[in-house]
Amino acid sequence: MGGDDGKSTASVASCSVNLTKNLIGAGIFSLPTALLRGSLVPGVCCMLFTGVVQGSSFVLIAFLCQQLNCSSYRGVFSAAFGKRGGDVVDVCIMTNSLFACVAYNILITDFLQKAMEGLFGWVDVPRPLVIWTLTLTITLPLSHARDLSALRYTSMLGLAIIGFVFLYITSDFLGNLPAAKENLQKHAMRVDIGLFTTLALCTGAFQAHYNSPKFFKELGCDLQAHIRCVITSFGTAFCIYSLFAISGLGLFGDSLLGNVLKNYPVEGNYAVLMAWLGMAFAIVFTYPLVFTTGRESLIGLSPALQRASRSSPMLTHVATTSGPVAVIALVSCMVEDVSLITGLLGATIGACLCWIFPASVYLAVTAPPSGLQDASAPLLGRGPPMPASRVEGNPALRAYARGMVFVGFSSMAVGVSKTLGLF
């Protein structure tokens, strides 16, 4: 993927819209909790810091694609650390996809429980009953489908519903400004370890990094166009995220739940009822799209599964679909707070894909020759060494990359501990 060889297939404007759609998803409902954990001023600063750094790492991946002549995130990591290094990226993408489906199950159950209470008066319908009914009747059959192209249109529906929810909550915030001010003042300034939970949740919200090579290619491998696209998209996402999070914190304060829409009462609130039903519908049809990415990564990691998919394609498809979907449903029954899943994903997979991996690749391929020789060996110590890839390094960027690695590992350790309530 050379810098001047590609032809642009999309404009900066269209790529900016698509990248913004990639960033803004159902994870937005946990962002008010991010400010509750880290408080208003430090939390918004942490959100801005996360957006800026992850925007820069998104650009860094494109830069590495250009310099290393790669067309995928896996290819970039393999160029620095060998084939086994590429497998590590696939493991992260698979894990991220499957646990994102867990988060989707939790959100759908939240919305359906509320909707059933509002529509039929069914109070406290057991969550496992909702999850397994949903799994057996909708998500499992959809995940078995071979052609999911028609489902891609549901992403626009989901984005429209999120837009409606955003407008509803921010207008509710403005309509209840005196009471909301009291909550914001109460949580205005507090600096403690809760900021690592904020960092973890924000990391997940600004995560779309395995798509960076795709956008770079669509822009004709033009790094300057890619930078403009990232600034527009990440800047727009920050504005939407921060306003939504501030509104949620102001409205509900200490009573804020991991999914902000659960804070609204059932009785007499038809707008929220429509939002619950709409979001449940949109997420149900997004689930198989995300699941398919995880399943493909799983098969790509296992030569045995690849052989089985050639010799017994139907049996392999059923096994690699039904098994993971059942495990996802089982895990979903054990967790009620979606912010726990999104926080853990942000602290682990998000930290790897957005902070540690891009910076580590840059440090490896810009290292002096003696260090580069070590970096070019297979990551897990097996297989033939990869040819060394050398990129001219910048001392300031190398220092910045070291900082990204440090923050990534620190946020992983503390963020996981804090999210799990270990201290």
C-alpha cells in the first residue's frame, strides 16, 4: 500500500461520516457512568485526552501501512513481530467482537425488560428467560445466516435512534437545568483512581482502529486526507460524547446506572418507551454483523478449523456459530451492568489495539538495527524470523510512543482492577 499508488474511492467527507458512524454506537449509553466514576472536569479532560491520543494512534496505523506496504492491522503487526504477532491481533479482534455481543445482549435485555413493563405491565421478567428466548429465536438464527448484506442497513436505523436518544436526553437536561446543576456541582472536581475507569470506558468509545487501513485505502493512501478525516470524526465524536455524558450525569447524579436509559421510569414516558424498543430492534440486527467478525477471526486462528471448513463446511459453520453464541448468552446471564463489560473491554482489548500495539510497532520498526533484529523475530519464539522492516524514526515520536505503551499498560492494570471493584 504505497503512499501515492492508490486511487481514492471515497471523499474525506464520506469517510468522515462513515468513521463517525463506526465510533458512535451503543457504548455511548455507558459514558455518563464514565463521568460519575471520574467526576465532571477531570472526566471530560480524560475523555478529550483519550480522543486525541487514540485519534493519533489511528493515524499512526495508517502511517505504518504506508511505510511497511501493508493493507491490514494484522499485516502491520506481522511486519514488526512475525506471523504469530499477527495472530495476537486476531485474538484481540475475536475477543472484542464476542464480548461486544455480550454487551449487546445485556443492552437488549435492559431495553426489552423496560419495554415489556411499559407495554404489558410485566414487572421483573427474569433476565435469563429474556436472553435465552432472544438467543434461540432471533440472534442464533441470524448468526447462522450466510449473507448479512441486508442487515447493514440497520446500522443507519440504530444511528438514527441514538440520535433521537441524544436529543431527548440533552433536551431533558436543559429542561431540568437547575436540578442538573446541583448534580454537576456535587461531582464537579474529584481526582482519584476512578479516572482509570473513565479512561477504560472512553477507550472503548473511541475504538475503531482495526478499520484504519480500510479508510486509508479508500482515501487513496493519502495520509493528509486520512488526518483530516480523523480530526473531523474524532472531534465530532468527542463533542457528542461529552455533551451526552454531562447531560446524563446532570440528570441522575448518584443514582446513575450503567445504561443511562434504565434510569427513566416506565410510566407515561412514551418517547423513552419508543427509544427502548427501537434500540433493542437495532442492536438485535447489529449483533450478527459483529459476531461474524469474531467467528471469522476464530477460524483464521485455527488451521484445524480451516481444514474442517473445507471438508465439512456446514458442520463447521454450525459448530463455530452455535457454540460461541451459547457461551455469549451464558455470560450475558451472569452480568447485568453493561458498563462492566465495556469497561473491561476498554481496559484490555481497547488498550492493546488503540494504545499498546500501534506504539509498539512504531518503536520496533524505528529501532536501531541491533534492536530491530530482535523485534523481527517471531513474537512467540516459533517459526522462521521475519525480514527486518526499517522505518526512519523521529525521537519525539518515539518518546510519545513509549508514553502510549506506559499509559496503555497502566490503564490496563488499574482499569481492570477498578472496574472489577478490587480496590
